[in-house]
Amino acid sequence: MACVLSVLAPFGFGRSDLAPLVVEFCALYPKLDVHLEFMDNVATDKRLECDIVFRLGRPVSHAGQEATLITHERRVLCAAPSYILEKGVPRSPRDLNSLNTIAIKEDSEDPTLWSFQKTQVHTECIRIKPRLTSNDGEVARSWALAGHGIVMRPLRSVEEDLEAGRLVKVLSDWTVPDVPVVALTRSGVTKPIRIHRFLSFLTEKFVTSSLDKNGLRENI
């Protein structure tokens, strides 16, 4: 009988990042079955039913669970060249208030609070009023590609669009805080080997991916 690993993740991260790695991991362990489910704003009961629950945001443990930091997602602000040509180039985060923005409701993050940093001491937070909102990151990306506004997305999800010129970075002299990706597992018990190996596999994969793309990250 095959051993089963149950995993719960937010839609965007789960679909784009986690799903391909699950297939790779299964290839290494033919006797392991993985049940991958997508859900945002996971209820406590559902969290406790799964071996691993992934969340985006601060690595805070919940009752009966412990948090393991897996990676950080670098995010960028971007838009279609046609939109920037029509509306002009924003010079500061405050300029976004007069432009169309696209928000993504993923996990428990506040999708309308955007933070920016220019130096160690110069930071700005703005409350956007999005023209378009979705809980699907790919839908938000498609809206941006179609010229409907400015979106904040993980770099990995738009890097090909940036390279091809389908999207351009906005406010490139400002940085957006990275988002921690956290794995929640049951606390107070010894982790089964299937959980330990999967988390180690993911951590190694994300570190390798970050190193491989460092040149792209610096040059885009």
C-alpha cells in the first residue's frame, strides 16, 4: 500500500510553484502518493487534517502546529507597455492612487495594502483602490497583459513576460517586501519521514532556483 502525503496550499503558489515540484518529488519516491489541494483562508480544522499546509506571510505558528520557513517570494510591480504609454510613468507609490491597479486576494494577506522601500529608512505604505480584484493570480496577470492596470506579482510568475517585453516593471527604483512562504506541520510529534523529506526537497529546490535566476533578478 502506498504512503500518502496530504498538502494544502494557496491557489497561486500551489498551482504555479508547488504542483510541478510535487510531480518531481513523486518521481523520486514511487511508493508515495501526494494529495494536493488548493484553498485560501484555510479554517483551523482543515489545517489540522493535512500533513502540510502552506501559507504566504509571516512565519507564525498556529495552535497545534509549527511553522517552517521554506523560501521568500520576490514581488515586482508591473504593467503592459501600452498602459504605461497611455497613462504615464508613476514616479512614486503615491502616484498609484491616480492609476488603475489590480489586486489579488490570496491567503490571508491584505490585497489593498502595498508597501515600498527605497532605502533602509525610506518606506511608504499606500492603500490602493483596485479597479479589478481576483483571487486567481493568473487572471490578474492576464488583465495586466491586456493593459487594464498595474499589478503586483511574484517575479517567478512574470519574468518571462518581462524578458519578452509584454510587461514592464513599474517603480523599479523602489523595492517591494518579499513574502515568506511558510509550511505548517503538526507540533508536539515527530515528523514522519515523508514530511521531512518533502520539506527538505522543497527548500533545496527553491534555493537552487533563486541562485539560478539571480542574474535575471538583477537585470530585469
